Amino acid sequence: MSGDITAMQQSFKLYIQPSTTGQWQLGLVPKDPLLAKAFKQLILSGKQQLQQLTIISPQQDKTIIDFKQLHSSALTPAEIALFNPMQALNAH
């Protein structure tokens, strides 16, 4: 999910969802039957950055995750360590 459309197309059917809010919306439908059991559809939306992720379950339940207070700066060494399980274990 790094924004590489070609890589996303290997696992998902992609479509642009119409929006009246000036935001972009990208819909993803899983191709893999196992993923399809977990969720029916993902909808990514935002303006310059991802602002919201909507997950729609096979039963049509929705989970909406809003991303707020986003910053476009490099991660600090401490933040990078959070993504490295071995470093996080050694820090405790």
C-alpha cells in the first residue's frame, strides 16, 4: 500500500469513486477469495494525502478510520524504531 498502483492491481480491482467534495477516492476490491472474506471493499480518500480509509465488510458493516494531524516530515530515529520489532524489543 505504498501508493504503487501496479502493485495494488495485482491484489485488487481498482476503481475511481465519484466525489462531490473535491477529494480523490480510490476503491479497492480484493481479488483473493481469502481477503474477500475479511473485507468486501476498501475506499481510500484524501486531497494531497490520505485522509480517510473506509473498510466495508462482506456484511456491509463499515469501519471508518480518519487520519488527522498529518505531517510531511522525515521520521525521527525513535519513530523508525517503532517499525522495527527487534529494536523495539531491545529497547525494553
